[in-house]
Amino acid sequence: MEQFNIKVLHSKLIPEIIRKDIVSLCNRAYEKDMQPILETFVDATHVLGYYNDLLVCHALWVTRYLQAGTNPMMRTAYVEAVATDAPYRRRGFASAIMKYTIREVQDHELAALSPFSVEYYERLGWERWSGPLFIRTKEDKLMPCLDDEEVMIYRLSQTPILDLNAPLSAEWREGELW
């Protein structure tokens, strides 16, 4: 009997063989070497989707602190590296992974991501941030982001009232800023 199972593992607890499977899956899905990017997520929680015991889908989240306008910082589950192996796409696996991820991050104030497809995530209840995007530098200054950068949010039970047109900032980090 064919089955889709989801496992959640913190990056510090992932055995090397599974880590290699994650990198390989992400490399195929993104059609580039994802290992350097994945290595920047040192304190990540991975959501792994297995179809008949084969890793076919992946997402992870890291905790980041986003700020909307002058509101207090929000502890945010920032979702990264959503990947599904090509032969297993359009079967609902990524949607299942994303719904599972949302259930897992309810202790955060917000979930956010930089989408590969706004339309795909909108179908899952994510909202596009319309206001300008900034990165907070180490000197606590706001650095404007490129106009083509997009961020989407998912409101959680602890999400405060948000104006999607307000400026949104995230702390600077290694690798991809958003």
C-alpha cells in the first residue's frame, strides 16, 4: 500500500544519510547546488515528506524576527527550501507539507516565506506583503530590498493585527537575506 508520511526533525538531530538525501532532493528540485544555502540554516526544523519510504518533499523553518512598521518584533517561522522531486509533483505532497508546517509553528507569532509562486501559496491561505521590504543591518539601520523581492505571510493564532502595506523588515543574515 502506498503511503505519504511526514516527519519533523531538528537540524541538529538529522543523521548524515538523511542530510545527504535532503541536499540531493533540493538540488534536483531547484536545479542548482543547494548545499551552501542549506548550510546557512544552522538552527532549522525540517519537515520531510516520504512516499513509500522515499524522501520526495521537504520544507524547513528557521526562527527570524520580523517587524511591521514600528510594531514590536514578531517571532516568525520563516519557511525555506520547499522542494518536491519532479516525478512527485502535482500530487498534493507540498501542500500537505505546508499545512503540516503551519500546525507545527503555532508557538510563533507569524509565518513568512519568499514564494516561488504567489498564486500557489495564496491557495494555501498565505498573503502577499504589499508594503516595502527592508533588512535590518548589524548597525540596526534599514536597508531597502530590491523591488522584485516578494514576501508572503501566514497569520497564526498569535499574529497581531497587521497592515500589509506597512514596511516590513527582517534581521540581516548570511546567505539569502529574505
